[in-house]
Amino acid sequence: MTDRDRHNRQGRIIALVIAGTGLAWIAAMLAGEALGWSQRTRAFFDLAAIAGFGTAIWMIYGLWRARQQNKD
């Protein structure tokens, strides 16, 4: 597998992390509304979504650094 293929695969994984985090957050908010969860419980899922998006940003940075190193 070439570096380009590896980077493309990593990019797809990052896209799945972002989409999965967004969908999980929406599902948690809908479930919280339907089940009458407290604001504290809903805030927990908000923080979990922020952590997921933060992880995605960290992964994007790592991918960007890997691509910069392979430019030479």
C-alpha cells in the first residue's frame, strides 16, 4: 500500500468519525427529548460529542503532518 493510499484511507476513517459522532449526538438528543432525560444527562452527551469532534480534529492534524512529511 502506498503512502497516498494510506492517507486516503485515513481520510475516510476521519470522515466516518465525524459523521458517526454527529449522528450519535443527534440520536442522543432525540432520545433525551423522548425519554425526558435531565439537562445534566443531555450535557454529558454534548461533552461526549465535543470529545468526538476534538478527536477528529486531532486525527486531521496528524494526517496533515503525515502528508507534509511525504512532500519531500
